[in-house]
Amino acid sequence: MEKQAYFFLIAIFSLITIGIETAQVSHHSTHTHGSLKLFAFGDSYADTGNWDKNSGSWLEPYGFTFPGKPSGRFSDGRVLTDYIASFLGNQTPLPYMWLKHSNKRQAESGMNFAHGGTGVFDTWVKGPNMTTQIDQLKQLLQQNVYTKLDLQSSVALVSASGNDYGFYLQYKNGTLKDMPAFTKEVIKQLAKNLKRIRDLGVGKIVVLSIGPLGCLPEYTVKLSYQDCDKIFNSGSKFHNHLLRLAVDNLNKKSMKSDFIILDAYSTFMWAMDRLRHKAGNSSEYKNPLMPCLTKKDSYGVEEEERKGYVICKHPEMTFFWDLVHPSQNGWHSVYLALKPTLYRLYD
């Protein structure tokens, strides 16, 4: 049990992926059954623009690949939310914080309530936890921004990537011994959130599981980027096992398959293996465990220096952009691996 709990130490990192661009991912095909609205909830892996514009991903070099300047996403370009919206035949949903500066038409593709650094419970980030994010959608229903009919033909993307665990250990004096019990509380609350989204009328809910945390560059650097940390990865599997049990239970109670898990663990691993093969004999880019963006004195990087950081020459050949977030290429590879699961949204 001590080993199962140990993995949560890595959750101290803050997954704060941000974004504002609502551009359509036009260079990738969409589904032919018609467009569906997308509503996103959770943390940085889903957020496309709800973070403070004066910090983090609003600074260079984020947005380096797309759109060529900081756009709010904590990546060099597009993130998973962009690709899923495109798959659904729609533009990236409007970030909630920009609603008051937008017209009704801009909200037609859905809404993104996700806020980087938040969790299912409160964390160190002064942003809305997932319960509050769902409250925001409920308020928009009451204000007739959306109708029940709108939600019936929509999809919710939900991401809970570990901020609750980091906050519990770092700020709440949580112990490793108590972590398995706390994990159950996190999954219990996440399941309540999923059910509540469904009860509001959303037709399909996809929830992103936790990826192989032991493969994040923040931790592979300690292994000279040569391998993933097996203890951390076993911890990811433990979390995902509990999540699957909770989702299976929700589907049994609803007598439908309204809740779908997007397997981040398997797809991250598949995508990294794919990039290894694509790199061929290129010693520079055949290691997907290395990030593209590093500090000047970081291990193993001798590329172009830019204002205290280093950007690799070919971000389009990498999986990770920084220490914890995939690059645009990484997210696109994950999206390709998730596509067979996404087709279930049209069942």
C-alpha cells in the first residue's frame, strides 16, 4: 500500500494548461454525422483560456507553433480539446471567462469551464473547482444561454489530472498512509460530478484518465530520460482502476453507455512508441521522454536559446512540450489513438 500511495508525490506539480484561441482545427477531418457542442470541465489538460492572461502560458514561448504567439494554451500549439472539438465538427469551445466579451454566436460551439491547476476539490489555485464549473453551466441554462435541447446534442470532456493529490500532500499535511483513502474520496467526488453533468442533460460524457505520470520529463530527467518511473506509473494504474469501477457503476445505473473513459495511459504510451518509430535513426528526436522546452542549462539540450529558455529545433517531432504538458504533436498523436473511442460518441 505504501508503494500505491507513493505515486501521489508527483502530483505536486501543477497542471496548468491554458488557452484562448477558438480556431477550428481545419486541417484534420471531422465526423460526418453532424456537429456536436463540446463542454469542457477540469484542469490544465482541458483548459483553453480561463487562466490569468498576465502569467503562465500567456507568456512566450507558449503558442510557438500555433498560432505563432502565446494563445493561453500551455503548449506550443493546439491541445486535446481542440482536436476533440474538430472531431465533433465544431470550433474549439469558448472559454467561460470570455463569455461577457463575446456574442451569443461565439458560444454556439459550446463552452470551456476548465481552469488550469484546479481539481475536484479546492486547490492552491484561486480558480473554480469542478463543482463550481458545473454550477457555471447550470447558471447558463437558467439564463437561457443554452437549452436542455442544446445539451442533449452535446458532449462533455472532463479532466482531473492530479492537482487534488498535490494540494493534499503539500498544503493539507496529508500522509502517504492516508493517500489510498483520499483517492477514494477524489474518485467518489469525480463520479458525483460526472452524474451531475449528465443530470443537467448533457448527452455524452468523456472523462480523461490519468496518463503515465512516471513518463513525464519532470521525473524522467532523473533517469537521464532513458526510462519511465515504474512506481509512478503503477500509481497511475491504481487511480485509473478506481475510475473505471466508478464509470462502470454509473453506466449500469443509467442503463446506457453515457459515460466513456478516454484512456490517457495507454494512448500516451502508444503515441510515444509511435514517435520513436517515426524518428527512425534520428538520435536527436527518437527519445519522446525529453521535453522540447527547457532551461538553458538543462540536461542534453543544445539548441537555440531564447530569453532564458531553449526551444528544440523541431517541436513537430516531440511528444512533450515542457516538463508536464504534451506538445501540439504529442496531443495530436494522442488524439489519433483516442479516435476509435471517440466514435462511440455517435452510438
